[in-house]
Amino acid sequence: MGKHKEHKPYECSECLKCFSKKRNLVSHARVHTGHKPYQCNECLKCFSIKGSLVKHMRQHTGNKPYQCSECLKCFSEKSNLVKHMRQHTGNKPYQCSECLKCFSEKSNLVKHMRQHTGNKPYQCSECLKCFSEKSNLVKHIRVHTGDKPYQCSECLKCFSGKSSLVRHMRVHAGDKPYQCSECLKCFNHTSSLVTHMRLHTGDKPYRCSECLKCFNKKCNLVTHMRVHTGDKSYQCSECLKCFNQKCNLVTHMRVHTGDKPYQCSECLKCFNQKSSLVTHMIVHTGDKPYQCSECLKCFNQKNNLVRHTQVHSRDKTC
């Protein structure tokens, strides 16, 4: 109560805020003037208040005088210790007035409130796209700059986001934490599991606006749309033949390179397409998966079945 009744004769000419001590007014005035007289002799960063410089210097000296009594973790600032203690106590003093959700830090509440207000104060100077959080803007800027600061220690591949690197590292570790509840197949990305589950549910959420055909993957719809648009953006550098899918171009290039990556485990014969190897394996297994619907005769290759059906067609015309 003494603070409320305290005489404050020193008034800021800019914002009219009052202070009881002249030195506090002097420190406050730097907010308006931008004057920062206290400089760190290590990194030359400047501060408007001496106390801020003292706190900053602990980063260089490693001094952390504030210790958690629960886990003994140390902090350079008392405010950080106060925030940390909420992890042990479970205290969440900041509550959203809209949905009543609680937060342990005020900054998290401020970010959360933007979901209700729709406020997006961080704008990209390149494309003017807006974001509710500064961290999302920082990530987005890398789309324009091409910056990829996160590098895989195994294959040296770089990524623009830390989360993308974490997902990629599962390829090397063989970690597949997401399991299908139906067939127990595991995946290293949650998005891959979501896509896989559509095989069991039959869900096909991506529909072609031209022919209304549906697909369970967005990439399959994008590829399909080229049938309607006639887009063939993948061109062979050797013969200039064009394809609407990259995989078809890759397969075609083997005609020029002579590459045959698919080898038969029985006779070691090689093929440039996986489908050709599958067809060839029938020779060794004796499997005849193609059956005539007229006489039920079976064949090991589809083209043999097609030739055979012509016999029935001639018989009907006669």
C-alpha cells in the first residue's frame, strides 16, 4: 500500500508516467530515446539498464546463482527459476478468458489468444504472408532465402526446419514409432500412418474436379490431373521425350544408360523395370495368374491370355 500512496513527483514528458525517484525517471526515459549506455565488454551488446547488463554478463561467466530445490538445476535469472518451478508444482496461473485453458507462462497465453482473435502480427517482407508466432515467420523466411541450417550428421542432408531433421534421422536409426492398429505395420512419420490407414478405411478424400475420381493421397491426385491438363513436365535430356511422372522418366532413362537394377535371384538375369522382373519370376515359380473367363485355361503372361481370348472371339463370329 505504501507503493500506491507514495508521492511520485517525477513525470515522464513523453508518456506522463510518474516516478518517486529521479533516477527511475532517467532510466525510464531511455525507453523513448533508445539510449543504451551500458555495454557488455565481451560481445559489445548494449543495454539501457545496468541490471540488464548484470544479468546478461552471467551468460559469459556461466554464473547461475538460482538453484531449483527439486532437481538442483541452476539458472542465471530468478525469473527463469520461478517459471521452471511450475514444472514441479504444476501451477498454471495464466488462464484464457475465452476457453479457460491455463498456461504456466504468460508468453504462451499471449500466443494462444491469437487463435481466438486471429491476430497475426508477424509479416513476411517478401510475400506479405502473416503469422501468429515469430518462430513460424523465421521458418517461412527460409523458403525465400533457401537457408537450411539443420544438417544430418549421417548423410549431410540439410533441412530448413528442426522437426524435418528429427523425422529424417529416423531413416538412419530405423525408428518407426507409429504403428497401424489394424495390421501392426510401423512407420517413421505420423503422416505416413494417416495415409496408410486409408487402405483399411477405404477413405479417399482427394477428388478430381474433372472426372470425380477419388484418391487416398494428394500426390496421386496431382499426378492424375496431368491426364486432363496434358502436362508433361519431365523431359528426357537424351531424346527429348516427355513424361507426366518423374518415375516414368527415371525408368525411361535406363533405355539410354543401359542400367538394369532389378536382378532375378534364381538365374541372375537383370531387368530395367520391376514389373519385368515380376513377370519373369513366373518362369521359375510356374505360377499362372492370368485365367481365361471362357474356358478357365491359365497363362503365365497377360499377353498370352490376350492372344488366347482371340480364339474365342473368332469362334463366336463364325
